[in-house]
Amino acid sequence: MKFSYIAMRLVKTVLITAAVVLLSFFLIRAVPGDAATVMAGQAGYADEAYMKGLRAEYGLDQPLPVQLWRYVEKVAQGDLGTSYVRRQPVTAIILERLPNTLLLDAFALLVAAAGGIWLGSMAARRPGSAGDSAVTVLAMLFYAVPQFWLGMMMVLVFAVWFPLLPPFGIETMGADYTGLARVGDVVQHMILPGMTLALYFLASYARLTRTAMIDVADQDFVKTARAKGLTERQVARRHILRNALIPLVTYAGLQASILVGGSVLVENVFSWPGVGTLAFQAVQGRDNPLLLGIFIVTAVLVSLFNLITDIAYSIVDPRVELG
Amino acid sequence: MPLVSIQNLTVSLPSGADRPLAVENASLEIGRKEIVCIVGESGSGKSITAHAVMGLLPRGVAATGGAILFDGVDLLKQPAEGMRKRRGRDIAMIFQDPMAALNPVVSIGKQVSEQIRAHQPVSEKEGLDRAASLLRDMELKDVALGAYPHQLSGGQRQRVMIAMALSLSPKLLIADEPTTALDVTTQAQILKLIKHLQAERDMSVLLITHDFGIVADMADSVAVMRQGRIVESGATRQVLDRPCDPYTQSLIAAVPKGDSLLPPMPETEPLVRVRGLSKRFQRTRLFSRAPVATALDEVSLTLKRGETLGVVGESGSGKSTLARCMIRLLDPDAGEVLLDGADIAHMRASVLRPLRRRIQMVFQDPFSSLNPRQTIGDILIAGPKAHGEDLGEARKHAAEMLQLVGLTPQCLRRLPHEFSGGQRQRIGVARALMLRPEVLIADEPVSALDVTVQAQVLKLLDDVRRQMNLAMLFITHDMRVAAEICHRVMVMRHGKIVEQGPTRQIFAAPSSDYTKALLAAIPGRQTQ
Amino acid sequence: MGFARRFFARPATVFGSVVFLIIVIIALGSPLMFAHGPLSIVGMPLLPPGSPGFLAGSDVIGRDMAVGLAYGARISLLVGISSTCCAVGIGVLLGAIAGYYGGAVDDLLMRMTEFFQIIPAFVLLMVLVAFMQPSLGSAVIGIALITWPQVARVVRGQFLSLRSREFVEAARVIGMGDARIIFTQILPNALPPIVVISSMMVGNAILTESALSFLGLGDPNLMSWGSMIGSSRVAMWVAWWTTVLPGLCIVITVLALNFIGDGLNDALNPRRRR
């Protein structure tokens, strides 16, 4: 029974990818001016030979459906165009930086989820207490802080005023560490940007966990659990938390798309060599193929992540039916 | 020595509640192997009393006086851990809504075995084995241990709750309105099961209910509660036959007996004729295949002026769908609804609109049938306004209607939340009458009301019908209520009419097995 | 009135309302408060706050920080409020139709909102603004385009649940037309949650706008808090006020808006205890 559910979700992922590709196609053509001009970017369109090549490649003299088909074909093969600015295929540029972003995002996600759930469940256990209010206040604060500014403040405090952690890059330049030392170096560099990214979501998770647990604690089956003679710890773990997980899993899926946006800003502040900095450079250099390519790649990744969280959701909540 | 002795129990409510004490100076005894009922209307404190015995009072509510002796030990003075050990092992409790009372994400087998393993050092496998045998005892042979609560019916879920509660053979079972959320036939089965288990295991039962019929069928002794106080208690037969307290008397008098049966109307041309009405439900979504449910299957009926036709059925019988199709809140798939000869079943909305005046509806839930943000006056004149009547006239008429239903014209300026459930239903009746309809459909209008209020609203509906010579369609799940005010009764099941005829006939000599089962399931009927 | 009493029940809401009012006054009055615009170079660069004539100091090229902060308030409020109005306008319209009529329209809307929830909205915004050429208008349109789906989702949910409430059924039985039902019965009951999230959305829009200007995608001719932070990155290590002050302005404004949102929630949903 579960398999048709997974199949449906896979179909949905494919459809979303298709919609993203379609959106990109029409976005290029929605901009006033020649589509080739858009794809060449600011510097490119001065080069006549290059423009001719682009026009032929995208088939701009052909009717629209043919252009669309050509575009879809290229993307399906993994060809996201070429960046004039860097004189490299876009796909290669992105793939080179992608692992760094994934590393940072995974770290942030784990810290946010673990920390947030722990804080939220602490607050939920004693609603109205000083600890609970503190969690709420901190959450409100983090919602109001721009992530890029938070990153800069972190640099100011932890790298300038109290030099504890390295503020830039992924590794110490020129040090050429290998093996465990290298891992340690990377981790050190990852802490500041990772924490900056994580803090906003930590606040979200804490609030969500707190609300979910308080709502669940009011339900009748929790009363039944106590009536059965279970200890408070057993009630909290097996009944309250287990049911509170359900909205949290849903949130994890939504969080991914916001995380990507946060990545762009945070990576920038810390000069972390990931896809986010790439996006910024693409905007600065009017490198449109690269920018669009990043959009497509990140959208596909996020929708794959949502597929995973949807599957996790169906495991966590047996009430999910097919379709 | 009685098993349980509640002595002068007082339970306080947090500040801001409608009264300071939930329970005041209540004393009650439950003997060994005895079934004791606490009966009362909503807000009487009966449920809180039960929770106090279990030590499960909600946050902010606390026992501030008295004692609850269980086998000689005062439960109120027990430390938390001592109380925990008793729960589930010596005293067990089942609740009103079995869907909400079971953990939705854990299988029922695990939930039952969890109770056993909370008190006995038993392996997981053995716990599940014992759970399986308990479920068999509850006649749940076909239900798998790995099933989830949402996959079972209401009756099955309640049996799982009972299996859980009885797994360690407690001395006392507390049942807080265990059948209120169930169909009447299922209710009868569950009550029979509880009685059977009680006798088999020599258990005491504390049963909380609002239904005197259940008291008559089940209880050895009964206590009547009102506003936190026990106003009368004693052996069941004595309290029911010779009640001393005036509140008890009014409560018993208000219970519909099912025997004030009206004679059928004289033969006249019917005002409403329904022929072959059918309705199927299918969710049309882009990416799913939802199952088709047949809600109505070729239903036909007639309704005369001045007559009340009762439509009786359990949940899923199609009675609500019938009402909504007749009044065009839903569009039927096939069939005719002839109002004075005109078929309104498939009329276009613009043609239908002026005809809507002639057929109006009273709804079930007093708490959601009135727009919370509009004054009573606005709610009442909304109908005339929509049909272009003069607003001054409409306001005068609204004041008259309010007086007709027993309220004052001052109410026009107030908001719904300032009124009680019974008053809101009266306002609902007034609203329905504003357009001077000829047909009134009442969809379970008293199901959500306390029994004393229920009797008043029923009388109001009957008076209104007589005064205005209305043709009334009365939907209910409670046969006793139908008997009170219906001339004819129609029994529905799975979208079809099972039986119909004059009320007296259906009650005295039902022909279908289903009707017989419904009548047999009426609480209190056997012992009258 | 009961509304005012409930709204101002919490001290945080009072604080938020006062702060927000001050910011609005500064934003509206900034042309009158200062002799020169925010882009004029009027002094030595990197003067610390408190230097004569420079209450908040000066930035990397010698512009008056105080003027920049005041004019930045204009941009933030303008973008925040207008993009939210657009998003709410579109969202309420589409959500109401989808929720009330259901069927294929509803399905289509749900797929669209899911799509916008899954794709990285900020990256899409960057693409949109870059393609539309960065300006105040493109920021407002871009932000409105990526936020209307969540409004539509909430409105749709409200309409869906309210449509089957008995008082709406009663209105149909009485013979009220669809339009009248939507406006007099459903909308007044559906709006409270929308009002509450609107204030949160203004705050989010301000954060998003500041992120855009930080990255250089803001209007090049206007000074906003985000662009102040972005242009002062190089000087951050030696002149903390160039980045800290604009950031604090953002935090205080968004916090004030969130407090107002909480107050609105208290006032419009009085039955909620938590």
C-alpha cells in the first residue's frame, strides 16, 4: 500500500522539476530583448561570434515549441548552458561548489533540529515558567534578525573582538592540511556560518515543538496513557513527543527551501565557497545562465529533499492514505 | 465495607470559571460488584468526580476537601507514584470518544500490551499475546494486532479501550459517558458487554451518563448531580419510580418516554412529494481515485401540511443527506422533490430563489448555526433582506418571532455568544420562521442539548407546527424523541428506507429486523 | 472598545506599537528633518557616532549615517507595506474563490501553492529582480509574487472550513446570493487570521528587501538599510557603527511589527488562552 504513495510522490517531484524548467524557459523569454542576449549576459553580447553560436544553439529562429523541446533536451542531459563570464559549462561550475553548500546546510539542519526540538520540549514541559518565556523571547528575537547581519555580527564578536574562530572560507589558506587535521580545520571554519544559518531555524523548531507538544498534551489519548499507569516520562516520550513529531517532519520539508535562500546570504558573509556565493557572483557579473542554472539545481534538490520528508511523514503517521 | 467511599468531596475550579466549585460536598459509596451511575446534565460535575477518583484532574482543577477511600486508603492523600501504580491495575477508566482516546500512531496491539507491561515485568511478545487474547474476549477476533485506531469502527475502538482497561482485572472500572459518541445499536452492545464483564469478573463499575435510560438498564444504585452537588441518591428502582428531589423529578419527566404517540393525520393531499431521490459522493480531485459512496438510494416520501414526519437512522444512514438534498444545500443526482407540484430538485439557482421562502431549516449545532459576529437582529432580518422586503417591517416581525419562541425583543441587539445552547436553538427556530415557510426541516435540532432543555425545544417545535400548520420533517437518531412529536416515522439505513408508517404502528409492531434492533437498543426500554 | 483593550493587553504590544509609530513618523518626516539627502557626501568618511554634526557617524565615503537610517526607513516601510498589500490582495481573491467553489480551481491553486513552497523562493526572487532590473518596483513585485501563495493557502483553508459551517448553510437556505454570503458571512470570520499574518508578512518583506539590497539587487538610486550594510562590509572591522546601526534598525522594526501581530492576535481571537 505504501508503494503507490511513494510512486505518487515521485511523480510529483518529476512534475515540479518540469515546472521549474518550464518556468526558467519562459523567464528567459519574458525579459525584453533577445533571449540570446539574456543568456549571454552583460559581457557576452558584445562578442558577435559568441552570440551567433548561442542563437543557433537555442534555435531562436525556430518556433516556440521547438525551442522549448531543445531546451528541455539540454537540461535533461545535464547541460545548463555555458557561462560567458567564466568560460565554463554551468553544470560543472555548480557541481564543483555544491558539496560545500550541502555540507554547511546539513550541519545547520542538524543543529537546528536537534537544538530546537530539545529547547522546545523543555519549554513545553513547564509552560509559563521563566525558561519557557526565555525560549519564546529568544525565538521572537531570531525571527526579527536578518541572517546576513547576524553573520556579520558573529564575525565581529567571535573573530574580531574575541578572535576565537576563523571568519572566512572553508579552510586555512596555504596550510595544506590532510586527513583528520583537514577535517578539523574545515569543521572550525564551519562553525560560525553554520551557527548563523542554524539559529533562525532553531528558533522555528523550538516554537513549533513547544506548540505541538502543548497541543498534543491536551488530547484525550494522553489522558488515557496516564490512566493506564504509565510514568510521566513514558507518557512524554511514547505519546506526546511521538505525535508532536508529525508537524515537525512537515516543517523540515518546508525549511529546505528557506534554507537555500539563507545559504545565499550566509555563504556570502563568510566567503564560504558554495553555491550561494556563486549565486551572488552571478548576480554581480550579470551571469544569467549561471544564475538560472543555480535556480534549477537548487529547486530540484529541494524537491528531492521534500520527497524524502514526505516518505518519512508516511512512516511517522500511519493515517496517511494513498493519493 | 464498600470498595469506594467518596466522603464530602470538594473540587475547586480555577478563577474565571462560571462557578468556584466543580464539585461540592459530594458523598457516594460504591459497593463491591456493584454498578453505580452518576447522572446529570452538562456542567453538573459528574465527569470531574470520576476524574478525581482516578487522580486525573486537569490543570488548575484540584480536590480541596473531603476524602476518596479506596479499599480503606485515601486516594487524595496518596503520593504521585503511589497513585500511578494503582491506575490501570486497581482502577481503570474508559472515556467518551474512543477515536480521541487512542493514540493514533501506535497499533492497538502495542497500546493494549503497553498497559500490561506498565505494571508487570512481561516481555514484548508475551504482552502482545495477552493483548491478542484480550481482544478475542471482546469479540474482536477479526481485528489485527497491528491495526491502527483509524482503521476500526467506533464500536470496535471502544472494545479496544475496554480490553485495555480490563487487562489487569482492576477492582473498579470507571466509564465516563462511554457510549455517548456511538450509534444506538452499538451503544446497546457495548453496555451489554460491560454488564457481562462486570458479572464475570466481580468488578465494580462507576458509570457516568446523562441518559436515564442507561441508568435504568445498568445501575444498581444511582446518584443525581446538579451544579456540583449530589441532590439525590439511592437504589435505582427507588429513585426512578419515586424521586424525592424536584430536580430529579423534572429530569425524569423530561426524558422522552417513547409513548406519547400522536395519531396519524387525516388523509389530505401532501404538500411535499419526494420520488426516487439519489445521491452519490465522489471527491473529484486531479490526482486521486476516491471511492464512490452512495449516500441516498431511491428515497421516496410524502409530507402533508400540519404533519411531522420523523426520519430516524444511525450515522451514515443518509438522513442528513436527505434533508440537505430536499432543501438544495446539496444537489441530488437523480429523483424529484415536488413542492406543491414544482420540482425543486434540479431547478436553476435563480428560479429556485423565490421558492426558498417556502422551505426552511433548523440546524443541529447551536454553537455554529449562528454567525458569531452578527447581532441576533441582523441574523433574523437577513432572510427578509435577501428577498427584498421592507426592513422596518422585518424588524417588527423579528421581535414578534422572538416572543413566539419565548425570548424578548431586547435580544435583538445581543450577540450569539451571550446565549445558552437552548436559547440559540430557539433563535434558530425564529430565524427559520421569519420567511413564513410552509415546510420546516429540523436536522437533529435537540441532539446537542441537555434533556430538560431538549424537552422545551421539542415542545416549541410542536407548538409552532400546530400554530402555523407547517409540514415538518424531523431528523433524529433517537427513536424516543421521534415518538414524542412525530405522526409518522421513516427508518433509514445505508441510504435506503427500511420501513415507514404511523408512529404507533412502527413502535408497536415493527416489520423489519433492523427497526426491531433499533427499538430493542433504546436504553431503558427493557426495564419499563 | 473591547478591541483596544484586548489589543493593548500585553506591554510588548504597546512597546511595538509605539516604536512602529516613531519609525513611521521618522520615515515620513525625513525630508523635512534633514537639509541634504542620504546620498550626498557631507563630511569625512568613517566618523564615529557622536562626532559634531554626525549623530550616527558617517559611512565609508562620508555620507551622513543618520540621514541614511531615516531614509532607509522610508524604503523598508514602502516595500514592506506595498508588497504585503499586493500579496494579500491577490491571495485573498484567489484563495476565496478556490476555497468557496472548490473543484478544479481549488486543485490548481493547491498545486501552485505547493510549487511555491517547495522551490527556493529567495533564489527565484533573485532571478526575477535581476531580470526585471533592480528597482523599487521590481522589489515590490518580486516579493509580492513569492508571498501571495501562502496568503492564498490560509484564505482557502478558512473559506473551506467556514463554507460548511451551519450559519453559512443557513444563509444559503434563506436565499442569500453567493456574493452576499462571501462578503457578509464568510469574510468577516475569515479575515482575523489574515490580518494577523499580514503584520508578520510586512516584517518578512522588510527582511527580504534588506537581503536583496545587501546583495546589490536593490534600487541603485536609493539608500536602504540593507544597502548600507552591504556597502559597509569593507569597513566593518574598523567602524562597527556602519553595519551595526542599520542592522539594529531592521531588528527593531521587525520586532515591533511582530509584537503588533501578537496584539492583533489577542484582539481578534480572544478565546485563545496561549
